Amino acid sequence: MDKYSTAVDLARDITPSSPVFCLRPHAATAAARWFVEHFPGKSFYAVKANPSPWLIEALVEGGIRHFDVASIAEVRLIRDVFPDGTLAFMHPVKAPEAITEAYFEHGVRIFSLDSERELEKIMKSTGYAGDLTLCVRMAVSSALSKISLASKFGVNEEVDGELLQKTRQVAERLGVCFHVGSQSMSPTAYAAAMQRTQRAIVKAGVVVDVLDVGGGFPSAYPGMEAPALQTYVNEIATRFEQYLVAENCELWCEPGRALSAESASLIVRVESRKDGVLYINDGTYGALFDAGTLNWTYPMECLTDGRSAKLAAFEFYGPTCDDHDHMKGPYYLPEDIEEGDHIEIGMLGAYGSAMRTGFNGFGAYQEIEVADAPMLTMYGAELPHAANDMTGEMTQ
């Protein structure tokens, strides 16, 4: 794989006509080391955020040994890339065939559930195994997160005690887990969720071996200034020390975005301009799915030399013929940006490559490694060049 010092050098040298992922394995390794050193328990990388083998290898280099997988395809992937990894099949609703293969062929012993029916399915599909760690997923609020995960999964408080008791009877190790939502903007979200799980444990009167606080740890995006990651860890650690079961209970987490977001950016080319609208060669059906469907904001800058320092607000259309391939922004870029210019869009290591499709014949990307720092960071590195904070100002 080719390697460039910076994304600017890459764009200047090859003037790419198709989108290019700028890969920063060193950023993923640094993020992994931070969680290994600072989180007082086991960190399971949520593979759904980015299943790229190069990223898995970078996280392993940083010390990650545990993986949150949500499909049998992800189970197979991790077994191929890192055979010694510990896998937790944390999707609360699974196909019986997937459970059977995961258990008998790949050595998976950790499964999540949020219903008695799923518990029965897991037991039957594993031959009523006696060596399972079963984590009951609790319904908790996503009110403090940018993306809610509160409606699809999780057992509610009316029946959680009964499910915990039934799971305890068949599990070698019993866990409770939750997810406060993606891009949590306050550590208090974890405090409230841990209080809720504590109530369920007390009500059920069971011994719990694992508390899994899930994902939601934030990354750096324009307009989403979250507290430092250490404040989240401190809140979780303090609450865990007060847990009735803390003495004999393991603490887990499942970061996805926080481990992967800084590891890649995307270079796109402007194919046309119509006043305040830029037509670019990637979009909602590609790596910019979240920009179109969630109006997610990203740091970005024009890589073309000689453009104005004065910024203007733009919206984007992607390359397909679909009106939904639209990213309304506003995205602040040089007011004189034109067709043929290149734009770097940062923080796309999370959900960028994972969400792309081949709709309309688009979807071909180059992947090239760069050595510079990510455009924004939660891990203390200084920005190597100007980044756009989307407020109309350039930051250093």
C-alpha cells in the first residue's frame, strides 16, 4: 500500500478522480492504547463501526483483544484476522444457525439477549451448554446521545427481574449490559444506566459476574464538543465501585466509534458547482451515509492550493441520480471552491467504509495510508494542519 506524509501531499500528487480513504492505522492504535490503559476493565471493540482488517490489526497492535460482534460474518472475520481474540456475540436477536456456528466452530461463549425466547434459542442452539456467559440487555435512555439506540432492544423494568433469574439458572456467568446510544454527550448517561441496572439486580436477587456498559463513548465532531473521555471513565469507575456486586464482577465496555473514527478520512472531488451547492463524487449511498440521513457533521477542508481564506456555506449532492443523495450541511469551505477541487472530510473511520453501497454503479474507493494526525482528536494529539470547524472560521 502506498503511503504519504499528509492528505494534502496525496491529493497534490495523484489528483484522484475517485474517492480516496486516507488510512491512519497509527490513530487507531493510539486510541486502543488509551482504552487499554485507562478503562478499568475489558474493552471489546464494536466491529460494526468499521470491520476493515487493517483497522482490526491496528487495534490489536494497541492492545485490544476482545471484540463485540453482531453477526456471524463478523465472527468469521475476527477469527480470520485475529484468531486468538475473545468474541462476544452481542446482538440481542440472532439466527439459531449463527449461534450454533459461533459456539461450535468459532469458540464463542458470550451471548446477549433481551427476552426469554432468545434465551431459549441460545440454549437450544448450543446444545444446552454449561459454559456460557449470558448478558441480559437492559432498556435504558438515549436522551443524552446524538443517536438513539433505545427503541429496538432491551428488556424493560417490568420484566427484567424475571429474565435475570431465568438466565442465572442456566448461565455459567451472568452479565447485564446496556447501550446509552451513539455519541453520548454526557458521562451522566452511564451513571443513570448503571443505577437502572443496579435496581434490576437487587430486585432479581441474583449474583452478577459481568457489567457491560456498552458503547457510546464520543469522538470529536464539529458542533459536538463532548467532555474528555477520562470523565466518562471516571464516572463509570466511581459508580462501579459502589455496585453491590463490584467485588466479584468484571467491568466491560464496547467502544466502536471512539476506537475507529480518527483512523480514516475521505478525499472527494468536486464534480460541479451550482451557486451554494457542490456536487461531489461520494455521498449518502457511500461513505457519507450519516451526513445525508442524520445530518452528521464532519471536519473538512479544501486541499486545493490558492483558494480563498474566506469561507462560505455549502450543501452537497452525491454522485448518484437519486434526490436523497443530499447532504444539507451547511459545510463551510472556501467561497471560490470550484469543479476539480479536492476536499478532505475527517473522522470517517467510524461507519464510513461500513455503510457504503454500490448503488448506481458508484462505490469504488482507493485506500492509501497517510502519516499525519487526524483532523480532530479525543486523544490529545495536535492537529497537523488547518481543519474546518463548520462555523465559518479556520482553526489550527
